[in-house]
Amino acid sequence: MSKIVSVNSKQALTEMKRMSRALDTHRKGEVNRAMAATINDSLKKSRTKIVRRVSKAMQIKQSPIRQRVKITRAKATSLHGKVWAGTNRLSARTAGAKPRGDGHAVGPYEWPNTFTNKGLRNIYVRKGQGRGNIEVAGFGAQFTEKTLKSALNAETEASLSKDFPLELFRQLTWRLDKALGIK
């Protein structure tokens, strides 16, 4: 035998009125806040993936690359965020080069005949005769720019196409449940 379920219409009606009031009092900018939170979350994830990919491609530590990748956060009033990557020359010291033999090296990269100066705290290569012909040892701007740009484009596009819709749905669901007092 099946049970007969009775619904008290007065209770259902009062619950519907309560939910309606909760939605009416719900702030108007909640959707914009959800969008901004989703954009910021996607940007943070793409930054992490960019740093990992570039670090693996260049075979150096992640910290000097993380310093070069910046995020501009989205706000509820302006729904646009940005991932910016500095593509300038990366010095050997910043990349974490250590003394090895007669020079310095980090990963598979070596700079022979280099020296350090305690006052200036960098790694230098002598480029000719005389005192002034020195240059900071490091990766060229073209190499750094090429690696960063390819990783930036690939990871940002992947993050926006794959993760963004799911995260937006999760944010909107959570905010609606919060407004209705469900969770």
C-alpha cells in the first residue's frame, strides 16, 4: 500500500511568500558580484597554469615567473579582469643561477666566465677589454616574450572556455540559495 501525502496549502503558500520576499529584498548587484567572482577565480587559475607551463618550458623555478605575471581583478561595477605578463629580459640571478665551474648555471643553461659583485648583487659577463664592458647575464627578452605569450594565450583561452561556465553556474546557485535561506 502506498502512503497518501497531504500538502497543507497554507504552509506552502507562506513558504512561497517567504521566498518571494527574500528574492525581492535580494540585492540587485548579486549577479554582477557572481560574474566578478567567477572572472577573478578563472584569472587566478589561469595565472597558476601559465606560471607552471612557462617554468616547465624554460626549466627554471616558478617564483621569478610568478613575479612577472600580474592579475587585474574584476569588480561588480566593471566586469573586466586582465592577466598581464612582463616580457623583459630575465637575469640569471633572478632565475636562480648558482656558481658552477668557472661560471654560473641554472637548469640546462650555462653562462661561462661570469662573476658576481656583492655591492650590485647580480651576475655579470665580461663582453670585451676594459672595466666597463660588462653585461648582466640572463635570458633575452625575445626568448622570455615568446614563451610567456604562447602560454598566456593558450591557458587563458582554455580557462575561459572550459572552467568559466561551470564556475559561473556554481556561483549563481550559491548566491541564490543564500538569498533564499536554503543553505
